[in-house]
Amino acid sequence: SAFGDIWCGGAGTAARFLIAAISAAGRGEYRFEAIERMRSRPIQALLNGLKRQGVIVTASENGSFPISIKTNGLVGGILDLADGDQSSQYLSAMLMAAPLATQPIEIRTDLSVSRPYIDMTIDLMGKFGVNVERTDYNVFRVDSPQSYEGCNYTIEADASTASYFFAGAAMTGGRVAVNHITRS
């Protein structure tokens, strides 16, 4: 059994993904802390999903940081993520953690936004050797155990961050070149 303190800083997306991954792969107790601004960012839907998977979760009064988990892994089975919270990050986090569960997981959701991010998650999982079966955007099945396999993968530049440079060029009438950004 392990114990760990994890500092998430201000990285909301990374924190959500990391909490799910450690809940799936870890065995023991872990505490997640973040900067003050992160204490008001929503994460309760993810924590609810982890609780349904057998993870013991303690969070602040508003369901955010600091967060403590006690985990023996995810149990698998049917996981309802239809909490009405429309962030695709909760679904992506659980999808990426699902192959590490003790049994296959079928995730059911009413997600109606951010479908490109879900497609990106499933595509990337496939590149690393993990298969996800999707029925529309309501049911996702991930067999377990599956293992992620290493591969060479070029990480695309952050298009939203690059947009500042595009805006700067537009405002000044100048030119800017940003490499390695694709339409996908």
C-alpha cells in the first residue's frame, strides 16, 4: 500500500486525468492539492464516478481541492456518468483509466458537448494499443485488463496557445509561422 501527496498546481485538465489514473492504477491513499483558484473549479462529477467504482473519496465542502482518495483500483461494470455536468474531461479521464480496472467497464453518459475531444481521446488510446467500443456518444465499453503500449508519437502544438501569436500578427499587420498544427 502506498501513500502520496500530489501537487496539481493550476492544471485543471491534468489534475482530472491524474486523479482518475491514480485511482485506477494506485493501491493506497493519495492526497491532491492545488492552488487556491483550483478550489472553485468543478470536479464533483469525476469524484462521483470514482466513488461508484469503489474509490473512497474525501473532498472539500464544495467537492473540490483538497481531495483525498483511498483506492484498490477500479471495480469495473456499468458506470453511470450522467450527472448533468457537461464536461468531456470527466469522460476522457474515466476512459483513459478504464483499461486498468479489474473488470470491463461500460460507461453510460448523456454527454452532448465536446464530442471532438472524446473522439480525440478514443483515437489516442487506440494509438497506444487500447480499444474503446463506442455506441453513439452515450455508451462506451472498455475491456479490461488492457495495457497501454509505448509508441513514437509526436505531440501536436497547442493551437489555443498559438492563437495569441496569430492575434499578434493580425493586430500588427505582421506575419507569424506556427509549425506542427494540423486541422485534426
